[in-house]
Amino acid sequence: MAWRGSDTPRSCDCFVSVPPASALPAVIFAKNSDRPRDEVQEVVFVPAGTHAPGSRLQCTYIEVEQVSKTHAVILSRPSWLWGAEMGANEHGVCIGNEAVWTKEPVGEGEALLGMDLLRLGLERSSSALGALHVITDLLERYGQGGSCREDPAPFCYHNTFLLADRTEAWVLETAGRLWAAQRIQEGARNISNQLSIGTDISAEHAELRTHARARGWWDGQSMFDFAQVFSLAQQPVRMEAAKARSQAGQQLLQQQQGGITAEVMMGILRNKESGICMDSGGFRTTASMVSILPRDPTQPCVHFLTATPDPSRSVFKPFIFGAGMAQAPQVLSPTFGAQDPVRAQPRFQTQVDRRHPLYLRHQVALGLMESEQDRGQRLRQQQRDLEQEGLEAAGRLLAGDWAPSPQELGGLFQAFVERESQVYA
């Protein structure tokens, strides 16, 4: 029940660069979200909120207790679920997740999805370490489970996470309700859909080692290696292939050590030769994100999101949180209320069209890029020109050479979405 059929995804790739690996005094975060190829991913801004004592919160499948205060978040998420594949909050915390299979059985019972845990971590924390505590506490209380794909056939997995803030990053890897975490205080790190924490464990579930010993996976005497102890002896074929992709990601980061920028991360996410930019069978890179998290707390964090598939043929558009201002609506898919196949019981018995306007226009542009060489080249150049404008605007803002009004800042992402739509018109 851990995986089904030949279309099991190679999943995603997350990257982080912590000074001195970064070219500037900032943490750089990046992720490609690899999902079923026809799935639509939207970009959603959720403002900060206060909530009454005893409130309940409906996640994708189950309810959990609400907290008194939640932080503003920007999310890139498959449009059918509550949680997110990647996102950031107003305090400069970024999180991305990966699918993983371990010796712990994957349950199909509905609980919290990894994407739900990711959003909850962003909404309820002001640091990467705080988000780690939020996720692990909820994981222990509610567990993780439920189908991770909008399909009648269950598709379930456990999760690993890359969490970053302005000062450091954490890798969090789970096996059922158990977990291990590694702190990254400098250098560059990546994760793919396999366990990667070995003996360098910074924090762990209180029963992690006793559980492993009781199951006969660890003798209790040798050095405890989390990945070695909890990884499946025989991985699915595509999971084995992910090892090469992970190694390629490491090499790409190493080649740029000391010079990693947002542009470098975008280039890595666009790398097709390694498979990091995926287009294979029933799965592809459906959305991408890169974030600049300056060490200086007076500087804003800048988040670039595509909201469209294939980063090699998409535009990374800048989003910046603005204190005390209303953010413009983002890239939103249609909603279907109680008739949504994810809400109606039994789930996923029908299909609905979740494509948002930018997705529709982008798909037409992709077709032109493939069928009309000259026009395709012009479209790609227009995309790169628009993206460069966003990167230059972010550079001026971080250098103190641009002081946008609250209205400009709040509407920045939406302005780029509208200009991108005009490129495809």
C-alpha cells in the first residue's frame, strides 16, 4: 500500500544555502514541486488572524484545534487541498516538503497530510525551529495519512521537510509519527524523496531509538544512522532513480559554493538533465519557488513563485510581505464548495476543472513554444525579460535604492501576474 503503479512520482527537490555558501548575507531557499502532470497549483495569500478559544480548524481531511493567533502566509499549493507544497510566512520562515517511504508502514487512514503540516508550521511559528516543533507536536498528536493525490485510488506517503529562516535551516525527516532533525547553520543542503539524515542528528523523537531496537532494525550498540536504520532495504524503482537526482543537486550546489544567489537557485530548479526539472510520464514540475531571506531583519524577505508548470518555461514573480497593508488577491483557482470532489463522500469520484486563468494562458504559450520555433523563442525571451525586471526590483529594494509605496509593495506579485498574462495574450 506504500506506492501504487508505475507512475509513482520521483517527487520534489528542496535546496537551501546558508552563508557563507550564499553570495550575499542571506539564506536562499528553493523548491520544485513535482506532482501529477495535470494538477493545478495556485498561489494563495492568507492574512494573519486571531481566533476564539476552542476554535476548530478544518484541514484537508480532519479538524485540529485552532491557535489564538496565526501568521500571514503565502502558499503555493495544489488547488484541491488545504495545505501547501511550499510557502513562507511574514517572519521569513520558508518550508518545503518531500514524499518518502520508510520501514514504517504508510497508512491510508485520513489524518494530516504533509502539506497540511507544512501550512500549520508556517501559520504558527516565527522561526524554522519553532515550525519544526509545531510540525512534530501535531505529527505525534494526529499522525500523517490520507491520499496525497486527487484520485479514487489512494496514494499515500510520509514526509520530509526543509525549513529555513533568516539565520539557519533544519531538515526534518519522518517515519510515521517518529522523526529526526538536522540543523544547518552554514553551507548548502538539498533533500529529495529519500531519507538523508545519517548520524548527524540534532533532535529526535524521544522513542526513535527504542522503537528501532524493538523492531530489530538497530542493535542498540552501533552508531545510530537514521537513514540507514529506517530506509527500506529495497526502494521503488523511481525512488532509486531519485538518488542520482539528489546527488546531481548536491553537485550543482557545490559548484556554486560561496556564490549562490536567487538566480543560481532558479537555474538549478530549471536543470532538466539532472531530472530536477521533471517532465516524466504522469508527473512533472507543477510549480516552483525561490526565496531570499536576508540576515538583516530590517530588510524584507523576497519570495519568487511561478504558479505554473515547468520552471524552464515559466516566470518567477516576486512577492513581498507588507506590514499593515492589504495584499492583493493572488493566483486563485475556481472553488466548488460542498460539491468539491475532495469534500463529497466518497471522495474523488468526479473531476472538476481547477485551472486558473494564468494556468490556461501559460498552457497555450507552452504549446506555441513547442510548435512554433520563432514565436516560442520570442515568448521565452519575454518571460526572461519580465523575470529579470523582478530580480532587479528585488535587488534595488534590498540595496535600499527603491522605496515602494505600501500599495506598490502589496500589489507587486499581482502586477507581475497581469503582465505575464499580457505576454501570453
